[in-house]
Amino acid sequence: MSLNVLVIGAGMGGLSAALAFQRLGHTVTVMERVVEMRPVGAAISLWPNGVKVMHALGLGARIEALSGDMRRMRYLSHDGALLSDFSLLPLYESVSQRACPIARAALQQTLFDAVGFEHIHLGQECVDYVSDDEGVTAFFAGGQQVRADLLVVADGTHSRLRDKIVGQHVQRQYVGYVNWNVRVPADAALAPLDSWDQYVGEGKRVSLMPMGTGGNEAGEQELYCFFDVPLAAGTPNDPARYREELSEHFAGWGDNVQALIARIDPARMARVEIHDITPLPTLIDTRVALLGDAAHGMAPDLGQGGCQAMEDAWVLAEAVKTSLVESSNTAQALQHALARFDAARVERVGEIVTRARKRAAMIHGHDLADTQAWYAELAQEDGVGVREGIKKTVVGGPLG
Ligand code: FAD
């Protein structure tokens, strides 16, 4: 049976869901608020659980071709002294998939092309919905109403529809640090082209990750770079001051960090106060599913927000597939499917949100003794613990 599925939001969560339903033969319409899609942020690291979903949706080869070849990880202290250097290849072998750091623009374009522009309607802000046993009606700012069998809400961390779905007011929480992120041309003098380098000290972090070419016209390899600094909420966000701000926060750090700050293009940089959402008790309403950052905005310290959005999309579409085989009554099948989705996702994403918050606290000096202990551990790290931690997250996903 073919359903009419209405998706709110054309971020990586909404587009992954659209694709997952299209591939099962359903008719999908995506409604997106903005009139022009411009991804916020430089790049994203898709860990193997996210890449596995992309493969299952037919996009894995394209994503692998556009992404960086990150084979190892190095931690360095603020002055550039090497703390640890270990391979990620045993991880990739054990989960049969590598990670794919990729330009956000390239990922978004890949998803857009796969879903098909004709199915994505820009400039459509969803303001409300009403569901009943027969279907769901979504209401848009321009007065339009769209009726569907199933509503997938993927409207991001500031979700307008979330409170209604979960039946409570949800407040985002500040995680306590600011992240500046940007792409720069790759240069082996800054960082090896196969390594994720992270400089740590004073509860701050500077990261350089190989992110491939993203399909850029010149075929130039780039680095995805970010700077994390613990700061109070509400500090001014002025692109004209980014370089000066970073020079102040990272005064006295090593040569590579200074060289990186000199090379950034502030006009291409994003500055984000990092927030998360306390794990939600449910992600469903009648005929409605909530997914992606709207459902589980999290600190980016495990690199899992986007990966979990992709997992959500896969699990939801598969739950609908299974339930439609079991029942010919659409209302009943969707009720079972949504219950399955909720049972599969609430605990999984809640655990990852909580773990990401703890890791953010440790990296960013919430308790300086903990952070100092972590720096000391990094100097002894042989990679086994880090690889095991990532593997646990990957194999806990729907595709193992
Ligand atoms: P979004 O990308 O926010 O998309 C939501 C869409 O809905 C937007 O296009 C928006 O315009 C639209 N919308 C909003 N309201 C409405 C409405 N009312 N009607 C219609 N449309 C609407 N994740 C990883 O997996 N790996 C990483 O390495 C990683 N690094 C990160 C680094 C940083 C600094 C940050 C901040 C996040 C990082 N993440 C990472 C998380 C990842 O970016 C998010 O989890 C992901 O973008 C969420 O996708 P989404 O589709 O749920 O939401």
C-alpha cells in the first residue's frame, strides 16, 4: 500500500526520511521554511552508523567519494606536543564501514538530488497540525493546508511543532561552550591529510579533520576545522571579530593553531552556542513522528546528531513497512509503526544525548580536575578505548 507522507524540514533528517519512504514506494512531499537552502556550518563527520544508513538508501558510494579519508586520530597538547596517535582502521574493519567527514553542502546536495527537487517545496513554514483516525492535516504560514497519511516532523533544534507532539514545553539547554567552524584548503603543513588532529588545553579544543573535496570544482582537498571555547551564554556574535576573538582565546597555543587562525576566512565561518535538549519521553503523536534535532538536539561532541537523524529516518520507514505487512488497516498499521519507532528510538537517542553532554563537560572543563585527568589519559591512549567507544555507538544502531 502506498501512503502519502508529508515531511516538514529539508535538513539531513527530513531528506533522509523522504528518501527512505520514497524507496518503499510511498508518495512524499517535503515542505521547507526557507526559500533558499544554505547549510549552516562547514562540514560534518558521518560515523559508520550514519554512512550505513546512506548506503542502505543508495547514497553510500557517492558520500564516500565526496568525503575525507580519515584513517587515524591524533591528540596534541595546546603547544603542539603529541599526546597520542592511533589508527581508526581496526574500528572500520570491525564495523565494516569507514567514517565519512563531508562538506555539509555536498551532503545536502546529494540528498536533494536523490529526493528530487520536484518533491521539495521551499518557502513553506508549517505552523500547526491536526490529526485524526483518518489522517493528518498540516497548516502553513501562507494559509495552505496539506492532508497526509503520515506527518514526519524534522524541523530542527528550534522545532515549532515539538511541544505539541511530546505534550510538554521543551526548553533547549546551553551546554556551556561556543564553537566556531570553517573549511580551509588542506595543507600537510597544518595537519596530515589522513588524520583527525585535535589540540586540547584549558578546556578548549582546536580540531582539524580531512573532509575530501566535497565535489568542489577545483578538486581541492579541504580541512574541516573548529575551535571550542567555554564561554557564558550570550557573548556577541560578530564575524568581523572572529579572528581577533580566536587569537585572544588561543594566545600562547602552538604554531599550527596560530597558522590556522591566520588562514580562516571569517566570512565562511559559523559561530554557534552549543545547546542540547534533555531526552524526551516520546517522539510520536497520532499519525505524527518527530525526528532529527527536533527530537534529540545534542552536543556535537560525539559527532552523532546527524547520524542519529539518519538512523531515525531508516527506523521509521522500516517500522511502517513492517506494520503495513501485518495490517491492512492503515490507521492501525501506522499506530503500530509509530509505537515501534518510539520503542526503538527514545532510549537509543536519550542515551546518546546524555553521553554527548557528559563528553562535552569533560572536554570543556566543567570540572577542571576531570578535564586534567582526561588530558593525562590522552597521553597514555593507544586507541583501543576510543575505538571501542565509537564501535559501541555504531553497533547499537539499526544496521549493526
Ligand atoms: P536541521 O538541519 O536543522 O534541519 C531542519 C530544517 O527544517 C531546516 O532546513 C529548517 O529551515 C526547517 N524548518 C524549521 N522549522 C520549519 C517549519 N516550521 N516549517 C518548515 N520547515 C522548517 N552531527 C553528526 O552526525 N556529525 C558531526 O560531526 C556533527 N557535527 C556538528 C557540529 C556542530 C557545531 C553542530 C552544531 C552540530 C553537529 N552535528 C553533527 C549535528 C547535526 O548538524 C544535526 O544533528 C543535523 O544537522 C540535524 O539535522 P535535522 O534535519 O534534524 O535538522
